[in-house]
Amino acid sequence: MSDLYELGHESDTPPPPRPSTGSSGGGMGDPAPVFAPPPPPAEVVRQRNARRTLLHGLGFLIAMGLLLGGLALRWSTWRWFAHANIQHGDAALAFDVGDQVVRGGVAGATPDLAWRPFLRNYLSHYRTIVVAHPDGDYGMDVAPLHLLVDALWARHAHVLHPDLDGWVPDYRFNAPLLMFTTACELMAAIGLFVLVRHWTRRSQAAELGLIYPSAPTSEIPWVCGLIAAALLWYNLALLLDGHVWGESDTWLLPFYIFAAWFGSIGRWFWAGVLVAMGCLFKAQLLFVVPLFVLWPLCAGRPLAALRALLGFAAVGAIFLSPWLIHRDMSWARVAIAYGLHRFPRMTIDASNLSAIMATKSYNWSLTDTVWDIRFSKPHVAYAMSVRAMLIAIYALCLLLSAAGAALHLRRNSSGVLAALVAPWAVLFAVLPQMQPRYFVWAAALSAAMAGVSLGMTLLHLVVTVLAAIMMLRQLLPLNPQLAPKLTAALSGLHPHIAWAVLLCAAIFLYEALALPRRRNAL
């Protein structure tokens, strides 16, 4: 009965330990306990909080170090390439566009720096360009908010330098534009940290069979988010595009990333708002905008798609109202239509599928007929051109990416990150009339693969190298004496690395559609 009593007593409170009767000389007393008793719950919580506080403090210090190092690297990049006489001059083009606004569209006119005439010149600039070029060769394809940034920069420069005649290749002169580009890159890095942390936590909770918002998770999501932000912040292609080429391609990144995050948490109206604002800075974002409608539709949420459309329409109506009220569509003709037809070539020296098709081995052009579709009943006659075929391939891939995002969303899988990157990789790989620097979007956004797997993170590094090669192939010839052997080697890679670009795009698309394996919670 004593044994039964002790067994029943063990379910309530453990019996007190019996004192040992053995001697130090090796008696037969009770052995000492091998395992120490677990600490009380309060001690466990205190240790866990102390560890998290330490890790968060260490992460904050690392983030501040990465921030300061990235700022110094951007300043050094501009100075070093300027010293090497390698500057593409697109910053000069941006200043010239803004200078035209300040001067009222009249070359050589005295800049009117008062705010009322400045706003009047800004709102009428598109119409001035259209009237001055009846042949349709406008020479600029700048979106409305992009034009406003250039105009504000030119006005600021004229305020500081009243006798200014044109663009000056000095860092202080270009600092306003470079600082705005840096701010967009920093916001993109912060947004990628939030997005990757969100989906890593969500995926981790799903693997353990827990409910995401209330599930306790480890510090792994913070680490993955910080790695993704660092990969974007120190991305070589990003540095070459914004701080050597002087371009504004990175301006759309924070809007797209935060829109993806708002879509991930179900705030589809704000996702549409951010995507619309990004389009007003860079019209190329319009190529990926349908993803934010197809994604909720494929997930069976038509009301979410409607909210995204309402957010997009609301921003468009507000910011474009000065032109829409007067029925002035000159902004669309300059910023959108002209950009689509500005270079009627298969490729603008970019290494992609169009470059392969344009080689002497195939010798395709945009207007060549691929498929002549004819039906007698009903009478249908349509000749599909090469351009239409490539656009159709991209549209199908965009639909597949949206379907993959919906599947991963239903399973709470971090594969959503791959589905959000795949359209940008396919965009450059498939569509014609691509600039070589447009692969920077896939290179920057693929840093989110730090939240998917190690293999996909390595693929991000490959994409970054490919994007940097295509940019350096355009930049190094500006100073032929700097590295002639490297220039010749990089020139010899075109268009052969297009096969690698196509392979990377195919891997991203496959990863966007591949469903995650169910793992045992143990």
C-alpha cells in the first residue's frame, strides 16, 4: 500500500527527498540525482525575456552599423566612379527635365522661382511638351510625381545658385536627388524586413500547427528579416543603378514592398493606394499592378480585389485631378504611351529572351507574325506578332504568380515571397524593349528569398551578379582606359547570359507555384 500511496502522491506534489544513509567511503546510500529539477516558470520567463532583450539589442546595433556603412558606401560609390570618369549622365537628364519646368518650357528663359508660377508651370508642362512636339517624339517619359521631384530639385538648385546654367557633376549639387534615392532604398530595406519577418513567423507557426497571431515564435524571423534587409541595402545592382547610373528605378521599391505587406495582412485598400502612388513615380510598376487584383481573386476574395481597385482609383483621382478636371490626357501620352513605343526594338541592349531572338541566328523583329489566326464562323482574323506573343507569355506568368501567391497564402507559407518576386524576374526575361538596368528590380526584391531557403538566397546572389554585369557592360565603356580587359570580357557575355536570366526567371516561377511540404510538428 505504501507503493500505491507514493504513486498517487506523485501526481500532486513530489515527495521530499530521503536523506542518504551512505558514508563518504562508498556506502550503499541513495545515489545523488542525475538531472537537476527544472527551474520554476517565473525563472524560465525571466531567462527568455533577458535573452530576447539581449538579441534585440544586438540586432539594433547591427542594424545601425549596417545603416551607417550603407550610407558611407553610397557616398564613396558616387565619388569613386566620378573620379574614374564613369557617370552615365541620367542625373543630368533628370535635372534638365526639372529645369524645363522651372523655366516654363522655354529654353533660356529666366527661372521663375515663386511657388504659384512654379506649380502652374508644373501642371502645364505635359501639355507644353505635347504641343511643342506634334510628331510625338517627346524626348521624356516621366511620371507626374517623378516630374515633381525633378522640378523641386531644379528649383532648389536655382535658389542656391542664381547664375546656374546647367547640371553640375558635383556631389553636393546632386545630393538632393541622391538623398531621395537613398531614402527610397532605406524604406525598401525596412519594408523588406517587415515583409520577410511577417511571412517567416507565419510559416513557422503553420509548421508547428499553431495559430499565427498568438503563436510563440523564435528569433529566426527577426534574423531572416535583417538578412533580407541587409542584402537589399548592400545590393551591388542597386548601388550601380542609383549612385552611378543616376537613375530612379529604385523609387518604386518601397511602394511595392509595403503594398505586398498590406496585402499579406489583408489591408487590400491600402495596398492599392501604395501601388498607385508607386506608379505615379515610376510608370513601369503598371506591369505588375494586376498582381494585386489577381492575387485576392485567385484566393477567392473578390471583395479584397475590389478594395484594392478602389484604393488605386482613389489615389489616381486625387493626384491626377488637376489634369482630369480639364480633360487633359497629355500626361498619359507622355508618361505611359510614349514610353511603351519610344524604342521600337526587340531589346535595348538587354540580355534577355528578346536579345536571343534578335540575334543573327533567329533575326526576329517586333512586327514579325508568329501565328495567323483565322476562323470562318465566326469570322475572326488576327495576326499575332512577336511583341503580342511575348506580352501574352508574360501575362500568363503573371497569372501563375498570382495563383501561386494565393496557394501559399492559404497554407501560410513563406513561398508567397517567391510569388511576389517572380513577376519582376519574368518581366525582364520575357518582355521586349527592356533596358539593361531593369533587372535591378528582380535583384533587389529577390533579397526576400532569405525568408524562403538558403538555395533561393544563393539564387538572389546570382541574379544580383547578372544585373551588375549588364550595368557594368554599359558603364565601363564610358572610360575605355579604366579596365579594357574587363570591358571586353563583359561585352562578350552579351547576349549569352540571357540563358542564365531565363533560367533564374523559370526557377522563381517554379518556386512560386511549388507547394510547401507538410512537416511534422516534432
